[in-house]
Amino acid sequence: MRGSMATPHPLDLIAERVERLLLRHTELERTNALLAEQVASLAQERDSLKSRLNAARGRIDALLERLPENNHPKDAP
């Protein structure tokens, strides 16, 4: 009788493992949600930076258009 008291029942072991797996699943769902938020935030930041880059390129192009033709280094004697 003493040996059977020390050895957990297989169903108890399975139940314990299932509980641990459910906890782990919940943790992973939370982590996944946080990572999805980070991805969305970084995508928004990327899009904002792309927009700013395009605006800066437009300003540089406009400035280059205003330069006189003879100021280009390749045209210099």
C-alpha cells in the first residue's frame, strides 16, 4: 500500500501536464499578442519614415532643379 501512495496515478500525471500545457499556451498567446503589437507599431514607424524619406527626396530634387547647369562638377573644365 505504501508504494502505491508514493506513485502518482497516471491520470493525475496527465492532468498536471495538461494544466502546465494550458498555462504555457496562455503565456504564448500573450507573448504573441505583444509581438503582433510590436510588428504593427514598427510597420507604422517604417511607413512614416518612408514618407519622410520621399518628402526629403522631393525637396532635394526641387533644389537640384534650381541649380544652374554650369555648377555641375562633371561639366567643369
